[in-house]
Amino acid sequence: MRIAIALFEGFTALDAIGPYEVLQRLPGSETVFVGERTGVYRTDTGVVGLHADATLDEVDRPDIVVVPGGPGTRHGFNDALIDWAKQVHETTQWTTSVCTGSLLLGAAGILQGLKATSHWMALDQLPALGAEPTLERVVVQGKVITAAGVSSGIDMALTLVSLVAGDEVAQAIQLGIEYDPQPPFNAGSPATAPAAIVDLVRSLMGPAMK
Amino acid sequence: MRIAIALFEGFTALDAIGPYEVLQRLPGSETVFVGERTGVYRTDTGVVGLHADATLDEVDRPDIVVVPGGPGTRHGFNDALIDWAKQVHETTQWTTSVCTGSLLLGAAGILQGLKATSHWMALDQLPALGAEPTLERVVVQGKVITAAGVSSGIDMALTLVSLVAGDEVAQAIQLGIEYDPQPPFNAGSPATAPAAIVDLVRSLMGPAMK
């Protein structure tokens, strides 16, 4: 399995690293971070610089594609990345996204007629891209998998591993990364967070989602 | 709050990026990745290259320190990193680790007489470093916080934010990164995973922990 994780300026680090940490443990797989150019890509904060080791052109037949999201998407994805997603999707076994990475899949026409998810504050942007938004955390539609905001890529990747290699391999990877989540609060979804917290986050982060 | 996340060759990416994704959202904070030298550090797999923007010497008074773990620790941490941890710990407000990062804190004498945790397969290495191992996921001992394997850094960082800035800020960050974990299996801890999976992971990963 050749796994390609796409980078662009203004990506969100955990969107990319969550799936990486799971998928790179898939037996017989090879993971590479790809970008329009090689070299360091920065998150929107500039704090994280992640190195892309291959160009999009060089990785033209990945079996699994992961597209992270991030505030960089509010300026639109660059055409090269959209064209690449469209092209490699023809031969991938799985095409996946985390957070607003689904907006890129949508822009590439990949979500047409499918249920899909995204960061909860970006769900309203999916219909214009032909997708039917849902609040589910991981949405499997044929070979296309979209995941909700930021941290959901870990759940998405474990689901993907179970589909590719079976439940036991997924369980072994889960145990290897000791993924026994114990968040100190039950505030991770707009459905469970206190209403005042939902309003606060919407006012703080909302502008970055448009 | 000046937050420093330490990098070294052979670190585990999610150990560092989980806490980063939470802590960089702490209002009024500034996060930097530090290393003995600036430039790109590689995970043990070589797949991820993360850029350190400052040297240890340049960041001599961080308020919060995060030390990730990773297979690189099996060759021991370099002396520069241990000396730095020892020195900055004198003035930090919080000194934290994820996974086998606790072995570095231990080597720096920081865990002497404290309860601490690590990756479940490395817990047996803590007593030799003066610490009392515990299977808890996040262990707060005064200003020292240790977290269990790889993915636990997210829970650790949310706990830390609640201590630094209150529960509402932590909840807002949790919602911002949509941390509403839904692992497809209940295999994230040796206490809950099937025995055969525990044995499998122990045989595969055990050697890398020594």
C-alpha cells in the first residue's frame, strides 16, 4: 500500500499526523508526505513545519490518499492539489480526508452525490460541492472516507485499517499507540458541549472557516 | 506562556503534535519546537520530518515544557537534552512528557520520588529512574505531568489547559479540535484489548522499547 498524505500551506498538523501515526503502522505500507513542491510546509500558526519528501507529480499512483484540512483552505486549495486529487482518485483504493480536507475532495468533484463530513463549523459548505453533510465522525461511502474535525483522523484511520487489513491489525495499532482516549471533559462535539462553549468557539473560529 | 516542545531524532510524531494542537490554542501562549540544533528532525520511520525553529540554548526559560517519546529513546537521550530539561525545570511552571518522554524526565532526575507513567510497555523502566510507575493515562504530580503512550498527549494537554486557564478554555479547545473520540474498537489499553492482541503488540513493539 502506497499512502500519500498531502500538505499545503496553512494545514492543521493533527489532521495529518493523526492518520499518519495509525497508517504508517499498516503492515506492508509505505507512507509519504507530498506537496506541490518538496520542502517544509507551515501550519497556519507557523509553529509547525512539516517536510514534504515528494512532489505531487512524483506520486501519481497512491493506493491511499489522505487530505488534511486547516485554515489554509479558506483561501481555497491550489489548483495543482485539486487536479492531483481528481487524477489519483481514479486509481486509489481509498480516498480520504480529515476536517476541511473534505472541501478539497469536494472541489475535485469526488463527493458528488455522497454523504460526507467535515469540521462541524464547515459542514454548511459541503452542499455547494455536491455532498450531503452529516454530523457523523467517520463517513464511509464506497472508497471515499471523510472525517470530522482535526482529531477525528485517528478514528478514521483505525476504521480504514480495519477495512484494509482486518479488525485485529486495527486493534494492534490502537494498542500500539495506546489510543484509550480519556478526555477530561465531554465537550468535543457541538451536541455535547455546553451551549456557551459552542457560541464561544463559533465566534472565535468561525471566521477562519469561511 | 512560552511553550517549548522538544525534538530529537527518532521521536514519535503524534507524541509531539497531539499536545501542540491543544496547547498552541491556549490564549496568550507562544509555542516553539526546539532541538539541540535547528532544522528538520525525523521520526524513527523517517517519514515525518518536523522542523525545530530554535535551539535548546535559545529557549532557556520556557513556562511549559513538553518532551515527546519515541523509539529514538532506546539509544538514550542525548546529554544536551537531558541537561536542558534539568536546567529549565528549575523555572518552568509545568514540565510534561508523553510516552517514553518520561524516561528523559527520569534521566534528568525530575521524577525522583514521583508517581509517573509512560507507554505501557515502558513502565518497567521507570523505577530505575526513581519514579513509581502507574497505569493512569495522565499523572499530575505538582508541576510535573506525565502521560501514557503516543495518543495520550491530547488528554494530557487538555488537562494542563484546564489547570492553567480553567475548564471553559479547555472545553473550547476540545470543541475546536472536535475531540469527541470514537475509536472503532476498545483495544487502546492492555487492560481492555484482547489478550492475543496484547501478546502480538508486545512481540512486535517490545524490542523497540528497550
